[in-house]
Amino acid sequence: MKSRLVAGAAALVAAILGVVLVISYANGADARAQAGMQPTDVLVVTKAIPQGTPAANISGSVQLKSLPASAVAPTALHSLDGMSGKVVAAAMQPGEQVLSDHLADPSTLTAPGSVAVPAGLQQVSFTVNADRAVGGKLQAGDTVGIFLSFDHGALPSGGPESTALVYHSVLITSVQGVTQPIDNAKPATGTITLTVAVNDVEATKIVFAAQFGTIWLSKEQANLPQTTPSPIDRSKVYQ
């Protein structure tokens, strides 16, 4: 009899504990759900932002938006404080949360086989045969001299054919499209597309020459004296 009473009491205690645990778990679940629903302000993209955009320039394309805490990414930003000097690492679309990993140091965006563009310059590309680009033996980071040639001269009145060394120490930022033979002593074949860092005036002249003339390149060594030879035409080529 006594043992049955003890067993019954134990069962009752176990049942009570079970009820308490169920209630406690339910209350905890409610608390967790409520915590997950707490509104949190995060930056959300409102206008498409291109890759490379400075962080300082994106404030007009993002806004603070309240989202449930459970929907906020761990690295979501609540402001742009501390992001000065960084740029957008990958294009962002409307509706995206702005994450800390979306903003990076500009140097990290440099693609393999290319070099960063110096501040204040722009990039322009042109394609030439490999024999006009030191046999195709150029790579990103090299500096080159740029020669512009025209079949009928570069004067309004026309005139004889002419060639001029127009620019020194132009930085190559990337090189594409050349086929280099296994035997490095042999010249490369095909065409080579070069991208260079120049200012707006230089870019304009390069585009003009690529369209209406021809471009040749020389690979320049460091500390090369930068003379400015006069343009050459048929009247001067033998002088």
C-alpha cells in the first residue's frame, strides 16, 4: 500500500513537472518569437548602386528601414559611419540590405592581371596588332610611350604621312587577347587589347588615333629621359 502511494506521488510530481516544462517552453517560444519580431532599423538599397561607387556617394540610394530582427542579416549596417574611403564591392539592387562586406577598400577590387588606376585618371582601351605593342610582351603595370601615326598627316591641310611620340610613361592597367608562343624568342601573333590610365585630353587623342590613324607603343624603362622629339614626316625621316 505504502509503495503504491509513493509511486502515485512520484507520478503526480512528474506530471506537474511536465506541465511546468511545457508552459515554460511555450513562454520561451513566445518570448523568442516576440524578440524576433522586434523592429530593427537597417540600411536598405532604394536605387541600383554600381560596383566601385564610393561609400560617400551612396547615401542618396539607401535609406533606413525597420525590419523584424529575425530578418536582419548579421552584418547589416545601421549607418555609413566609419565607411569613409571604401567603395561598393559588388553592384547592389533595390531591396537589398547594405552589409558591411558590400563595402571594401578600393584596392581589393583590382582584378587579377590588372593594376589600380591612379586617382584623377580614367581608363581607355584600344586594340593593335602585337607587333605594334613590343611583340605583345607587355603586361599590366608596364609604362609605355605612345606614338600616333596618320596616313595624311595630322594637320587640317592634310600633308604627308606623319608620326609623333605623343605621350611618355603611360600606365598599362590591363592587357588582353595576345597569343604568346611557347618559344619566348619568337614574336607573339594576333591582336592585343590594352587599357591605359590617362587624363581626358590624352584619352580623346588616343581614341581619335585609334579611329582615324594607327597607334604604336614602346616599353619604357624607369627613369627614362622624357624628351619630346618633333613629329616625323617624309621630309624629315632621313635627316
